[in-house]
Amino acid sequence: MHICIVDDDAAIRSMLHMTLEEEGYQVVEATNGQTALQCLQEHHDPSVVLLDYMMPVLDGGQLLRIVAEGQPLPANHAFILMTAADRILPQSVQSLLQQLQVPTETKPFNLNHLIETVATLCAILEVS
């Protein structure tokens, strides 16, 4: 299964990349939502996308809005929103999370919980 890590923080991307590769996943990285969107549009393999909320160019909320609007994007992706501000997300973003059934992971991460969430979403994608 493919994992796409989308975060503007190189240290977080590196730590998640190493951790998820050790779990047996194929991992790619993107530094912002625009780069991730291009990658997801070009590659049609199922992917779990670890998506940072606050990034330059195109943030996590904006990318989820594009997904919800049905822009040309394969439906075989699952998203996890990563944020340090989960309690203060705008209502519009909270609605998107509900609509798209996107779990959130609070920074700093509980890596065991994050790995379990990734595994759960991978299992769902494999059945779809």
C-alpha cells in the first residue's frame, strides 16, 4: 500500500517516512497540498494520505475541499488530517472531516495510534 506524507516540515516527513517504511509501506512525500494533489491525480494506486493542516501554497483544509467538490481525483484514497490545532479547526473544515470521514491525528503524534489508523484505512482501501 502507498502512503503519501504531506507536510511542510522536513523533520516530520522524515520521521514518518522512516517509521512507515519500517512497517512495510511504500512512502512518497510532498511539501504542500498542491504537490500532493498533482501526485494523487497522476498515480491511481490506492493511497493513504497523511495531510498536514497548516502548509503554504495549498493547506490540508483546501485540499480536502477540492476532494469534497469532486475534482478529478481518484476515489481510492483515504486521508488523515494531522494538526496541532484540532480543537480550533474552523467549522467548515470540521464539516469536511465529517463528510469525508477523515480522522485527525494531533501533533505531537502517538506513533502507535497513527500506525493503527493507517493500517485501518489501508484495510478499508483494500476491500474497496
